[in-house]
Amino acid sequence: MKSTVEQRGYRFGPERRVRKKREYDEILGANRSRSDGRLIVFLAERSIAGEAETERVTPPSRLGLIVGRKVGHAPRRNRVKRLVREAFRLLQHELPAGLDIVVMPRPEAAKDLTLTEVQESLKRLVQRPLPAPRARKKKYGRNKSSKNRS
């Protein structure tokens, strides 16, 4: 008989990935982030409506990656992406369900990252309770009508 982990598997299929720009925008717009010396993690809750309107199904967590050019040339960026994907794949059953997670590696830490370090950071950052959403700062322009024109 297979253990529960073997039954669930460690696949990292398309249902486990954030793929569309709109989805990235929603996650980054949720304004819930945390970081350590290695990674910056953006989080957003997700749920899928069930058959009944009031019924909510908790979907599996999904991973998205943002690795900018500051991390290094293409081979280094690709290596960092492989490390983060592999860490998520191995930890997916230990992480809370129903989260969209976008990970940005810090450029200065990306040089020497190991799989163990990425797993530790990802697990620590994602398993803390989800912070309350912060209000976005409004950008105010100059109000010309309030100038004193004497």
C-alpha cells in the first residue's frame, strides 16, 4: 500500500502554477508580502466556488516566479528558477492550501543559493499567518485650486 505522500504525488503541473499576467497583478495587488535575506514572497488567498453558491473548495497552492535581470545572466536566473520550483514541488504538501505564492529572489543572495536554503526560506515565509492587507498608498497630485493666490 502506498503512503499518502506517494498517493498525492510531487508533480508540479499547470494547476500548480501562476501563469497569466492578470493573476500576477492580482497577487501583487493584494499587497501582502514578507521577506528574508534570500526571498521576497507575495501571497494572496484563493478559493474556487463549488456547486452551491455558499460552498467554497480550497484549491491547491500555486507558485509564480519573478526573477529579474539584476539576479544575473540567463544561466543564473534559470538556475534560481529551477531551485525555487524544486523547493516548492518538494514542500507543496507541507504548505498551506489555497494560496497563490509569487517568489522574487533577492539579487544579492541569488549567487550562492542552495536547495536547502530555498526550502527553509520558503517554508518559513509561507507558513506564518497571512498578514492583513495593507492599504495602498495613494498618489496625490498637486491641488492647484488650494493654492493661495493673493
